Amino acid sequence: MATRPRQIYYLDHSEDFGLSGLTGKICSRIGLRIDAPSVLSVAHHMATEQVDRQLGTDIRLLLEAPLSEDALRHAWMAATRACFDPTEDGQGIRDWLHRLADICPAGEEDVNLDESEGLDEIRPQISEEALRDLVTDEIAELTPRLQYALPTPDTVAALHAIVQHADAELGLRMFLRAVKAYSVPIPAEQHTRLLRLAEQLAYHFSVIHADLNVQWPRLDPGNRMLTSGRFGLPTLASQFHAVNWYDDATPRQLVRRFIESDAGLAPGTQAAVLLDDTQRLVDSPLSDRVIADLWLASSGRWYADAQFDSTGRPWLGEIIDECRTYLRDMDPSYRPRLAPTQEALRAAVLHEVQACRAVLDAATLHAALTEGAGTALERAAMATAPDLTFRLLLETLLIAESTVTHEQYARFTELGEHFGYHPDYVLHRLGLRAAA
């Protein structure tokens, strides 16, 4: 089957949209008036003021599909959590959808012809047939829980009918809206798959993630399979490298923003991993001066002498306080602990640090750094967790814009695999800085 052209939804929508977005808004109107005129008003606002072209398109997809009145009503009632039944006054569900369609003009994305070629390069390419199979599988996996949570078992059949006979992408969003409306528990593994599907469909992250009742695993400070390696102390350090970051945040506020960036992860994951990294340095035999050098080098703040983050342990202590406070709020039952270290990899990490030492010392030697980043990293390689030292090394190489050989790059990638990193970790930290 040929690949059908698809919209690039994240360009226009930062939250749920179309018919699933409308039914979500109806669910959220707790304590507000919910009747036909008010729902029509919300729909008109979405379609015109918010320029949600997908709303009219979704409604017409349903009306043009060979779906029964019962299937349409069950899907509507599930997505709205039965907050509003448009058939109570005797009209049919199709009549109601026609009323909605009349105030929601249909239309495709408004694309500048000069931009169309660039957009085509990022346009989703998944075929309708492939998407139909994926969505059908996701509904099937959650069917036992849906049957338990939803008022009528016929709803699952209605969702399947939308996927099979109307549009698989719309069927996915209506399925998710029903899951969210009734707070159906969803396994973390399925949540991960749905996020991958969101990428394939060019959704904004929140279209899938927002309001899902995910069954998260227990927090694991040793978890390293985090998307693209955006975790831990080295990644926090990179946030401080941005020019003029301090214009809109205090240092503690920036730390707080980072530990709250758990999108797609178990709540508290960023804080747990950051706490593990930071506590290791604080508990290590390294001097405050070396600890400050490690931070200043990986954050690119080589000229930050006598600033808040040139103090070593006192600055890391502030980070620890923020992590512990957040974890207490997020998961009062969590008891912070240090994850096991992979001591067998210490020699390999030390070798890579020593191979880069001279280059990094030369690049970062300044009054703010006592002896240079390479020297500080070598001391860390002998005194703290190999995993943390390796990530600090990669971050410092990135900040210093240092080039590595293809052989080094291959060894880094292999080390990342041994540490359990995401497959793209080293690529994202070093980019294409491998020498020919």
C-alpha cells in the first residue's frame, strides 16, 4: 500500500487536537455548563480562533465512514466520560456530528510553497496499513483493562471500527482519549511504544503523554537507558553553558527545572539519577578544588572564578538539597541509594581520559580551573564511579569542541553499550566530531 501524505502535527498543536482534543476539553469542564450550545461554542472556538483544522477533518472522517450509530455513540461517550450525551434530546449521533461539522470548516495544513520541500523531508511516512496494525495491537493489549473500566464493553469494538473503517490516526487519538477519560492504567512498556509512535506521527509529546495513568516502575538511580542521554550531573552542567541563562533563572531554579524534566520517564527519575551522581562526588576523596574543576569544565564555565559554582562541595550540596526535596514531594516512599558501579570498566575509562588529558588541559587551562579539565578527569577516574567520569569526559569534550579519532569514537560507543546507555548517547554527546 502506498504511503499516504500526513500532517506534521507538532507545528500547529502543542496539546491534543481535533475531535480527541474537543472531547478532552469537554471532560475538563468540571463544574462548568455542559450542554449542546456550550459544546458547540467550544468547538467553534477551536476551529476558528485556535485554527484547529483537524477538528472538522476528524468529524468528516467519521461521517464518511461506514460506522453504525451505536459505534459512533459509544466512541463519543467514552471519550467524553459520558459528561455530555448529545442524543438525549432525541437526535441521532450522526445528526450531532453534522451540527459540529457545520461550524468546523475542513482544510489541510496551510503550507508556503517555498517551505513545502523542507516539510516533506520531515513529514511522517508511515502507511495507513502499517499504522492500522500498530494501533489495533495497542488497543488489543489494553482491552482487558478497558473492558473493566469503561461503562460498556461495546466501546472497544467501536474504537476498533474507527481504526479499521475511518482513520487509524484518529482511532489512536480517540482510544487514548477514552483511556485518559477513565484513567485506565497503562503499562510503562506500552507508554514507551506509544511515545515512539508519537514520533512517527509527528505529534507533540503531550498528545500522548498528558493525563495518562502510567504504571511506572520503581525509581532506579542506576537506570542509564534514558533517551539520548539527557540525564545526570554532566547534562545539568550543560544547561549552565547557555549564554545568559541567568537572565531568567537563579542557579537553584535552573536545577529545579532540570530535575522536573521527567517527560516520558517515571516521575522523579531525573532527580534520582542526578542525586546519585552528585552524592558520589561529594562522598569521594577528591578535593573541593578538583570537584569545582570537574563542574566548571563540563559546564564550560571556565571563567567563573569566585562564582557560586566554583566552591566544589558546597555547590553540589545545594543540588543535593533540591533533589531530595523534589523526591520527597514526588515519591515519599523512595529511599535514595547509590546504584552499583561497574568497577570492571574503571581501567578502560581511565585509559580514555589519559588519551584526552593533554588536549583538554590545553583547552581549559585558566585561572578558574586549577590545573585543567584533563587532570581533574584523571583524578576522578581513579576516585569515583567510572560511569560518571565517562559521562563527564564526553560532556567536556563536547564543550571544548574537541575532535576524537574514529578509533576513539568506536571505543566510546562500546563503553556506552557496556554502561547500558541509549544507543544514541555517544552520538548526541559528540555529534560528528570524529576525525577523518
